[in-house]
Amino acid sequence: MPLNKLDPSKLNSWKELKAQFDKEKFLTIEKLMEERGRLKNFSVEWEGLFLDFTKNRISQSTLNVLIKLCHESDLKNNIECYFNGDVINETEKRSVLHTALRSQKNESEEIDKVVNDIRQKIINIADKVINGDKTGYTGKKFTDVVNIGIGGSHLGQEMVVEGLSPFSQNIKTHFVSNIDPDYTAKVLEKLNPETTLFIIVSKSFNTIETIKNANKIKDWFIGKTNVKNIQDHFIAVSNNISAPKDFGVDANNILPIPEWVGGRFSLWGSAGLIIAITLGSENYRQLLNGANSMDKHFRESDFEKNIPVLLALISIWYNNFFKCETEAIIPYSELLNKLPGYLQQASMESNGKGTDRNNQKVNYETGGIIWGATGTNAQHSFFQLLHQGTKLIPCDFIAFQNPLSEDAEQHKILTANFLAQTNALMSGNKAKESYKNIQGNKPSNSLFINSLTPYNLGMLIALYENKIFTVGSILNIFSFDQWGVELGKSIAKGILDGNTDSLDDSTKNLLTRYKKGK
Ligand code: F6P
């Protein structure tokens, strides 16, 4: 079944939300805190992941209408279509089944077989690299692994590998994504071809940045060794089997990305090979299990106690009624410094759409702007604007109850800062001098998680993926295509091919300057 095509702005609940907004837009969070049962009704826990969303400009009656919006937009049915593998990516005529990659048992035996084959291949390679059964061409153990890929073929993997680096199995990781010759050269400088494994990740195997980088690295490798050694040192991850073969990758070293896995959701399958190699297969399994557990929570919980659904509703509320254009992600873990960037692609490439599922221009706000940085660093950069600026920016604070290291004292300071900031944003500070006055009433969600383990990070990523699905589902847009990015790619190709007639004057002038400067 396709997703339903209901215009949210025509639903009764949407109209009621407008009325709620007019009635309650000046209510303070401090006042709302006095509502009976606020702490209980505005918090949820799932397996040690605790969401407190009390500090929001949302009353119990507004929350009730937001939940009604889920029912009226038939979210339940859409969630089932998503997990059942229905063709919900209609514009590309594909199912969306990245959730199957982290599941032990799927509805379809055929999907199960594909998933198990992929998982087994990943685990085999990871185990062999770690225990030294798979070595470089001189028989030495691999010391370095390089992921060559961009966008969804890069961001999630790098975020996870760095986020879980305390679990690393003593292998260095590198990521080459941008088509920047200076950066690629810098990475290569550090590498020994004898002990480096290269993974080319590209669903299409046609992305110019990735293919150019892969060719450059291949030339470097051949220059230092011999073409026949490519078979031991290059792995390809793709939906395209012939192009990696033509590139020279051994057929046994090509891992598939099924068509039903979108690039920005691909870290759970073959594209996550570097994760399994760095963390080891047991930690990799834990990551998948955590994500699967969050899927279960999302699919089975009532909307009132459903973490991804609640976060989606809160986003829709601020974006559409308070007209907040952005939301910030603030992890209180330096290891998660890549999380905001990863979520930027996951969310903005998914829900940055202006046409609805009926092919009509939308008359409401869709995906917001996602940005952020780690606390406490962010406190010393952009928090001033959050506290006293003229913009209302809802924030997700993500913090961990326990550190992975022994240093409880430092963790106490980190945690105190997380708690202090959410409190300061909400309560502000009355001062005599107006420049010292901090108005408060700034909303935030707190995600307080046991510790940053593979399992818990799996839950956290799946939480946001499912939030993104929910936002798109309710707002009646197609979240799993990305037609907007294609135009720039084809114009760049035209420029490289010398087809510049259709360019505007400004762009032609810049091109002329570039050519003169060479
Ligand atoms: O830039 C858009 C995009 O298609 C992303 O969605 C994708 O993750 C990335 O390019 C890389 O694509 P590929 O894996 O095919 O190289």
C-alpha cells in the first residue's frame, strides 16, 4: 500500500492546533510546569533512554491535539507500510527497508535471506581483518582502513566510528569524501599501501567525487605496489555490480546495497563495513540490536509514549506554529561531535521538500534546518544567541548518565553544564539592567541515556531516523527521494564538459576568472 496522501492543514486537528497556538502562545514553560502530572505525562523511558520533554511551550491540551493529528493523518497505517516494505518511495518506485538490515526476523523470507547474507559477509570480513586472516599483499595485518564515499556513504559511518572509538579494535580509520585534492593527498601521505584496506562506498558507483577519489587512490596504490594487489586491498560496496568489477575490484570483494536501502540510511548494511571492522563484530551486532529495539518501540508504542513520534510532533509544532526555522542538536559528548552533521543530511535531505504526495505545492512548513555542536563547546560559541537573541531555537540536549572512562569528576562537570543550560534556557534571569536580563521560556528536550555504548547509539540513531519518517509522514511529503540534489550535479557535469551556454552571466564571469587565474 502507498502512504496516504492527506493534507495535514485540512485536518481538524491542524485547525485546533492553530486555535491552541493563539490561545497559549504567551504561556511560559515555568507556568506549564505547574500542570498536574507534567513530569509523568511529558517523559518516556525506553531501555535506559529517557526523554524529558517537559521544558516545551506545549500544554497538556496541545499535546492531546498533536496526538490527534497522528491519528487523523493515519500515522499508524503509514508506519505499517514503512515496515512492511510497501513502495513508499513512490517517486523512485522503491520500498524503504533499511530497518530490515537491523532486524533478526522480517516479514519476508526473501528479505531475510538478503539481510542475512549481507550481515554474514560484513561479519566475516570484519573478523578476518581483526584476527589477521585477511591481510595485505605482503601478509601483514591491516593497520588502516579508508572509507571512500560521500553523503550517505560517509556521514553515518564516520559519526559512528568516532562516537564509539573507545570500543575500537586498534585499527585506524580514515574518510575520504570531498573532491579536494589537497585533503586526499594529506590522507595518502600517512598511509602504508602494504597495510591499508580501501572500501569504496557508492550505491550508484557513479558519484563523481567518489569515483575520482577512488581512481586517484588506485593510481597511488598501483604506483607503490602492483595492479594485481588491488584484489587484496580494495572492497566495493554498491548497488552497481559491473562498475566496481570494471574498476578492478575482485567479484568476491563486492558487497551489495539493495535498492531498498537509501544512501542516508545505509550504515546498517554493507556501507557500514568500516564500522564492523573498527568495532569488531560483537559491538557491530549491538549497534544493530539497539536500533532494532528502537524500531520495535516506534512500531508498537502508543503515540503518547512513543519517543520518535513525540519528537516529530514537537518539531512540527515549533516549525509550523511558532515559525521556528531551525532546531539545534547539542550532544554532551565530544565523541558525538559528528552527530549534528549526520542528522543534517538525514533530516534535511529527507524532509526538505516543497511538494506534497499529491504533487501539489505545500502551504505549510516542512523540514526545518538542523544544526548544532557539542556541549560544553557550544556554550562558549553560539549559546549567547540561544539565551538572549531574537530567535526561538528549540534544542535537543543529549547527555549520558555514565562516562565510559573512569573520570567521574570531569563527567560531573559536563553533566552539571547540561542540566544548567536546559534550566537557564527555560527560567532565564530577571536583572535590573536590561542587557543582563535573560527572558527564558526557550524550549528544549532532554535525552538522558545510560552511557554511550554501541547498543545505545544504535537506539539513538534509529530514534532520529524514525522521527524523520514521522515528520514526513504527517506532513504528506516523500521523505526518501532527493531530486533537489540532482540539478547541481548535472550542471557541474555540464561545466566540466564545456557546456556553458545556458549558464547565467554571473556564473560565466566566475568561470572566466577561474580559468584566467590558472
Ligand atoms: O548527494 C545526494 C546523494 O545521492 C546522497 O543521497 C547519497 O548519500 C550520496 O549522494 C552518495 O551517493 P552514492 O552512494 O551513490 O555515491
